[in-house]
Amino acid sequence: MDNKLVRNAAGRLVPEVFNGQTAIPYMGVGKFKPNGTKHAPPISSCADYPANGDKRCQTLRDALIKSGLCDGMTISTHHHLRDGDYIANTVFDIAHELGIKGLRWFPSASFPCNAHLIPYLEDGTIDWIEGSMNGPLGEFTSRGRMKGTAVLRSHGGRVQAIQDGEVKIDIAVMATPSCDMFGNANGLGGPSATGVLGYAEMDVQYADKVIMVTDNLVPFPCLPMQIVGNFVDFVVVTDKLGEAERIISGTTQITRSPDRLIIAELTARFCEAAGIIYDGCVVQAGAGGISLAIAEYIKAILQKNHWRIRVGFGGSTQYMTQMLESGLMEYILDGQVFDTEAIRSLNENRNHHSFSVFNAYNYHSKGNFTSMIDVVTLGATEIDVNFNGNVVTHSDGILLHGIGGWQNCLFAKNTIVALPLFRNRIPVIVDEVTTLCGPGDLIDVVVTERGIAINPLRTDLIEKTKDSGLPIKTIQELKEEAETICGKPDKPKFADKIVAIVKWVDGTVIDVIRQIAD
Amino acid sequence: MDNKLVRNAAGRLVPEVFNGQTAIPYMGVGKFKPNGTKHAPPISSCADYPANGDKRCQTLRDALIKSGLCDGMTISTHHHLRDGDYIANTVFDIAHELGIKGLRWFPSASFPCNAHLIPYLEDGTIDWIEGSMNGPLGEFTSRGRMKGTAVLRSHGGRVQAIQDGEVKIDIAVMATPSCDMFGNANGLGGPSATGVLGYAEMDVQYADKVIMVTDNLVPFPCLPMQIVGNFVDFVVVTDKLGEAERIISGTTQITRSPDRLIIAELTARFCEAAGIIYDGCVVQAGAGGISLAIAEYIKAILQKNHWRIRVGFGGSTQYMTQMLESGLMEYILDGQVFDTEAIRSLNENRNHHSFSVFNAYNYHSKGNFTSMIDVVTLGATEIDVNFNGNVVTHSDGILLHGIGGWQNCLFAKNTIVALPLFRNRIPVIVDEVTTLCGPGDLIDVVVTERGIAINPLRTDLIEKTKDSGLPIKTIQELKEEAETICGKPDKPKFADKIVAIVKWVDGTVIDVIRQIAD
């Protein structure tokens, strides 16, 4: 760890070198202009692949060996199997058995099931993780126990890092619910269906070697080809990709918390009052309890006005598919599926399309879809009085969440952070966020059960809602209200060691996370 | 033109340098192993594109200027508009008006309508063409009138050249039948519908600048996204992309020539006798009169045996869609559409899928689909006694055709060249092909109206059909039969000047075409 720190444009002290790589400090939204070229993977030849298209390999172990697995490599996996995933863990079981050391794990997200990897982080099989560190892995990181420095990226930032060659993937191991012998694949069928594979596309295109693992080998051609086999080296058929019930929910559920229902209702009413919801609008829904409740309130607004949503961006749920099928939403564009109803819809509805996180979120492309979204509602662990947001650490300073698509969604035309004013009697509105994940200039509105704060930059929204009867307050007022009830929270105490880097959507370093003090 | 020539593995004298670029002489099928990396286009940033997704530009002229059009650039276009195309011609009208010189035109194919460009080849607006030179452009080239050396590639070879950085596209101008303001596009709708856009995908992904031109702007999002707008710089809305009736046939027609019907029937009977057609086979159909007739005969074989084709690879026609809809074919994979019925089918049938020439034909990928095809039937201008094939020049030595997918299809498990034994009293079976486009080891069977010749390498096919009652002959016998009827044809006379290079699927130089002697 090189400890030379510089102050970035957000005022945070960040290193220019970590894990032996250099990085650029955050320069502000849209300020860093890349001037290089995209990553260029090796050229392959059909002469080196079986003419009959059969790329099957007996075991994942064989496929990893044939892919040249060796010390220091970067292994990528995706998170479509969520907390039911067997595959990422198995890859490192094999690496451990083979005595491989110093790997970098590059998942699109991690889940509590991946706590299985902690022994490998301890014994040197894995040096560090670049990806989300949720739950146990986050705490492990915060305690300073990871050998290298963890790197946190948004979903779009991960795509940017692959495309730009910031992270060169040696071997991508892609769990695929349906796959043919050639490697064409989708998430639509089989015992481990995930619906879509929007997080796997970039890995497949840019990795040196690509291994598809499936528990549902289908005859050629696997259609639709969410992944095309022309990028695939090996296909491994296994008994089970994961625990189906932890991959996809049977049903997603709306929050029943009275406070959270108030937040959802206020959010929807705000959207209507501000004219953010209108006939033909584009929205991004989430699968959290509050988001689902917001969607239900918005549905009522649409019905009342005889409006419909032009496009709903998934992660999709039964609530979205109901809107699609009842004509309240024209299209769903889907990078991730949350429940079985959404998989059914993908299979049945021609207006429910799979797409890649590349299309939605990559900041280093010729535009992306996020900035065309009229309104997105997000959560956060903390928001500060300058509207800066934190989504990775809690107020106790411990890393517990990944960034997901959160940073990317901030580019929507109207970004609303909807969250309870306090959690376990700890206020969420603070003087300064513990970890800066998103700059305040991109967060437009904060909705709590005790009032709504509009970013002073959004004079248009302030003007439009001034006579709405909604409980509009300043962010300071909300903060003081929380502190009146809960008291002012203690600041977390950190040691010096930087345990994780937080990247902005353009690959620059927006903040660091330090080891928690004992 | 550097005239240092070397003899390649096929015995043809080819230059190692042309148009100032070096190239590798053909080394044999599967012998050349690439060791470089793919082309790496510049990294873009969303900060440089409109946040509202609206990339519209008033005129194609404006878009070309904003794309930095200047002397010596490479401009790519696709050929989905076929002989009805206005756009490729308009690009060079504009370049000419702007006084731009020394351009390289890189189309996926050219058509007679592109004879419009001959004045620009004469006045230095365009230096040379890399792509097919059909009809008038072929003759122009053969007369030695092109400034640079033309380069002929197969459809797959074009994709390989883009991917490998052999041809760097400065500006791709893509005519798109349906397109939204962001550049998402497909070929399915509008007055100039082409069905699919399988030849445009690579240009869009690898070009520095991408301009979409459409006569059918649709609201965001244009679905399905055959092209994703994240690669697009500008969208230009124009009155008309081309002459609809010359883009797509109203209906494709089976040959009525008695000789050609005999060829088709013999081909189908051969396939049945050799066991090449079976329940679950994969076939590639064409849109030529003989190919369509073969498809009809094969249909009868399927019906008789209660078999069905697993996958039919398009170019698709009404004959394929009838097979799909009557249950004789499970899936159509389609890179190109030939008639309006096929467009209807693409819109209606979930088992009719669009795909890219990248998936089908790129030899520099991790396998492609062609080698999984059980049987493909192709035409040729000449076949020689060693089963080598020519598809670009006629026996008079004049360049008149592009390669299309012909070279790529040779990799099918069984490649049948079906053609009349003579045309205009000129035999098509010769001692040595005028131009070598495909090596004899990949051509398995030659079917003519007067007999069938099986490549001696295919002892399996010889064995399987020996008692079939089919008129199996040697290729020499067929040649002699033709010469008995027509006489031995004169060899064409060439000048020294090399006017065109013929590339093999791996980017090596398999042959050259010389200027025709006056």
C-alpha cells in the first residue's frame, strides 16, 4: 500500500497508488475525460476450437486448469445467483486445492453465502476482492484483515473498468441457467433460472478465457442468446448452480412498516406534485420494500390520470410485470430479475426485454440510459447536509454494502433518496457522510417519514412543489429533528490503514474506507 | 503497389505489401495462428453526449463534419439496403462536395446502384474499395482504373478484419430502418425495412465514429435493439433510405429452368442418400433460384420421413418461413432477410431470431456457427479439377462478384457446390480456377445437371452413395463432358498489374486479380 495521499475534488484524501496500480483522484462529475483506448483481448482462431461446436469440459477443475489458472490471476464471477450461488465459492475451493495463491476476485456483487471465502482470504488463496463486500466480507475488510486493498465499484463502474482495461480478467467463470455446448446462454430456463444475464456480458467479451457453468445443458442453439458462445472457451455441466430459493424470491414483498409506507406515499405524492411522473415517463424501480411501495402509490397516480409509463427499468418484480400486463407500463428493460413472476413475464411478454448493464450504466460509452430516466428512487445509509450520499458503510464506519447501481442511477433527471430519518435510533442525516459514494450535486430530493428536503440546486422542484401541501423542509431541519429525537451520533473511529477504495463511475477515486478502530 | 510477390501455400503469387499495408500470404486452412490483440477503439465518456439521449443531427453532412471527416479516412457502410441503397452513395456525394480526397470505402457489399461512385473513384474522392465489387464496379476494377488495390473479403473476413484492426473504420454510416434518438436500432419496421442488421454490428462496435441514418425515427426505446445506441455518435433523420422494392423482394422465386431444377433435385437426393439430411440437422439455405429449389426438394424429404430441421441459417425467404411455420424447421437464425414474408416472420415468430455475421462467420473467434452446419449448398463461377472454387471472376477474368459468405460456408460439415455444367456455352469445371477463392479440401461435392462429383478426400460420402443410383462421376469426367459439348475455353489474358487482393477468412492473402488485358 502506497500511502501518499492527495485531496480529490470532493475534499477526500485518497491514494494515487494501491495494489500496485495507479488511479486518478475524483475530479468532479463529468470532469475526467478518458483519452486511452478500450481493453484489447487476444485474438482467437476457430482452428483452436472444436469444429462441431462442442466445448464441454468434464469438470470445472479441468476447465480452470485448461484456462491456465495460476498465481496472481483475476477471476470474475457474476451475482445473478445471489445468495444461492455455489459457483464462485467452488472456483476458489478448486484454486485452494490446486495450491494457487494471490488471486484477485472480481465479482459483480457478493452475498452472505460468499463468507465461505474468508478462509481463502486468510490463507493467501485470494489477496483481495474488487466488487461489493456485503455483510461478513465487509466486516472482514473493515477489520483490516484483507491482504490487498478492496476496491468498490458501482455496477456501471465495473463495466467501465473492464472495458477500459483497468481490470483485466484472466478467467471469467459464468454460471448460466441455460447453456448449449457451444456456450450460447441465457437465464430464462432450468432449475437455477435468473431470467437475465445482464451482468455477465462484459466479462464474457473481455476476459482472456471464459468458462460457462450450467446445470441445464440445452441443445444448440440456446435461444435467445443473451450470451453468444463465440466468446466462450469451455462449457461445464454441473449438478446444481445453487439454491434456487435463494437465487430468486418466490415473491417480492412490499414493506409493511407504517413509517416506510409514509415515506413511499410522500415520495409518490412528491413525484406527482413536481410533474416528474407524467404520461410517457421513464422510471427505474427497485426491489426493496420501500421501492415496491412507491411503485404501488405511483400505480394509483397513473390509474387516476389515465397515464402510462413508457419504460420501467428493472430489476424487475411481480409489481412491474403487473403494470406491464395491465397496460400501465409499455416496456420493461431488464438487467436483473428479482422474482419468479418476472421470469415468467420475460418468457411471455414481447415488451419485456433483457438488456445489459453496459447499456444502462457504463459511463464510458457514447451516452447511457440512466440519464434518460425521469425518476429513480434510491436508498442510502447516510445523507449529509450537502446532499452527499453514502451507501457502503454504516454510521459505525463498518463496510456492509456494495454500491450496486446506486452511483449510476444518480444521473437520472430526478434522483430521490427515500429513507427513514433514523435507523435503530441512529440518524441517517449527518453533517458529513462517513464514506462519500455520490456527490450532493446529483441527489435532488431526500424523502423521510418526517419531511422532504429538496436540494437547493433544484430551484425548479422547489418552485413546483411550494404549494403542494407536502411537508417540505430543509435538510438541516430534518437533521435537527432526528437529533432531537435520537441525540447526535458519535462519529466512528478509524485506524490509519486504508482497507478499501471507492471508485466513481468514471474510474476515479472518490473516497477510501479505513480500518475500523478496535 | 509494391510488386514483390511470394508464392503462398496454394501456389499463388501474392504481394506481401499493398496499399502500403503488409499482409500474410495464405498458409493453408487453419494454419495461420493470430497472436495479437483485437482492435481497441477510443474510450468515450457520457460527459460528451447529451444527457437526454438525443443525438440527432440536422443532416448527414453535419454529422460527417462533426465526425471529423477528412482526407484518407475509411468510411464503412452495410449492404442491407442492397440495390435500393441511397445512403452509401450520398456519403460520397457529400465528401465530394466538401472536397475530401483519398477515402477508402469499406462496404459489407456493393450493388449495381453503387456504380454512382465511379466518378468519385476517377476524381480521387475514393482511392479504393475494400468489399465486394459487383457488376460495374468489378469491371471498373478489372480494367485497372482504381487508384489503389481493391481488397475482397468474405462477410466473415470483413468481421475478422474489423475485429483484428486490419481495417480501422474512421466513420461508420449505418442506414437503419428503425432507430430512436439515442441510436438504438433494428431493421424490422419502417418504409425501408430490412428485417435484420446482422452486417452492421461490428462496424458500430469498432468504428471511431458511428452515424445512424434513418427514415423511421421511433420513440425511445427502439426494440428489439439489434444495434445498441451506446456505440452511436449521431442520428440523422432523412426522407428515404432507399428504393423499398430494390431493398427487399416482394417474393423470392424458385428457378424455372429445367436444368437448374435437375441440379436441385440431384442435390437433394444426394443429401438424402448420403445421410446428410436427417431429423435434427442444421442447414444453411440461400436465396438464389437453385438454392430455393433445393429447399423445396428437401422439404419433400423431410415430410416423407417425418423429420424436421433443427436450425435453418438465413438469409431467410418465404420458403424458410413456410418450413418454420409448418413445423418442418424448429428455428431460423437470420443474418439477412430476402423478402417481405421473412420480415413478417421475424416480427411474428419467436423461433425466428436475428443474429450477427460475427456469430456465424468470424474465423477469429472462439468457434463460429458455420462448422456446425450439416450441409450448405453454394454456387461458384468456376470449380477446378482439384475442387478449388472461384466465386469472384468469370472465366473471362473479369471481376464481377463479391465473396459474400461463400468462403465462410465452406467450413460446413458438407459443402456442396451446385451449378450448371456450363453457362453461355462456357464450361464451369476447369483445369485451374482463374481466381482461387476457396481451397479444394473444403469443397466436398459438385452437383451439375449432368452428374455429381465427390471430392476424393470424402471417402465416406463416396461409400455412402455408391449404390444410390445417382449419376456419380469424377470431376474430370464432368469437365470432359462439358468440353465435349462446348469445346475447351480460352484462358483469360491478363496484364501485370494487380488490381485486387483476395483474402482468406483468416486475413491471409489467398490470391490476386490482375488487370484484364485489352
